[in-house]
Amino acid sequence: MIVINLTLLVQVVLFLLFLIVLNYLVLRPVLRLLDTRAAKIEEDRRQAQELHDAAQALERQAATELASLRREASLRVARALREAQEKHMADLADQRKLADEAVDAVREQAAQQIAQERKRFADLAPGLAEAMATRLDLGGGV
């Protein structure tokens, strides 16, 4: 059986006093520390999510810029190829023109040489005919 006396009452009061002191000195600081830690963790999660969202936005922007740069580079390459081909065709036309001029000059020179040789041949023809007749003993002259 439980006997209620002054000792029990003092023990109850001391126990309650212990609980109050324990609450102020240990429990409240520990709970405050846990709340602070939970708030810090939540803040870190929020910041991590913001950073993750920002990183995804930057990645999308970089992908867009990369695609734009690739298109621009492709256009530049195509333009450079077209310009090189046009330059090549112009150079080829110039070379053809020079070659045609050279051929025309050679033809003109050949025509002049042929004309000179024909003149000389006309002068040599009577003597040649006589020489051939003499060799063949035809006895006739021109």
C-alpha cells in the first residue's frame, strides 16, 4: 500500500522541479536545435531545387545557342563552298580565255607561216616541176 506523507510530497515536488529545469535547460534547446536544423535542411532543399532549375534553364539555353551556332556554321560553310566554287569557275573561265587567246595566237602564227610557205612554194613550184621532169626524163618543161 502507498503511504502518503511528507516525503512523498517532497519527492513529487522535486520531481516536478526536475522536469521544469530539464525542460528549460535540455528539452527546449534540443527542440530549438532540431527546429533550426529542420529549417536549415528545408532551406538547403529549396536552394538546391532553385539551383537545379537554374541549371536546367542554362542547359536549355546552351542547347539552343549550340543549335543556333551549328546552323550558322553550316550556313557559313555552305557560303564558303559556294564562294570557292564561284571563284574556281571564274578562275577556270579566265584560264580558258587565256588558253583561247594563246591558241588563237598560235593559229595566227601558224596561218602566217603557212602563207609564207605558200608564197615560197609558189616561187619554188616552177623550179620543182622542172627538176621533177628532168629526173623523170619527161623532157618537157613548164
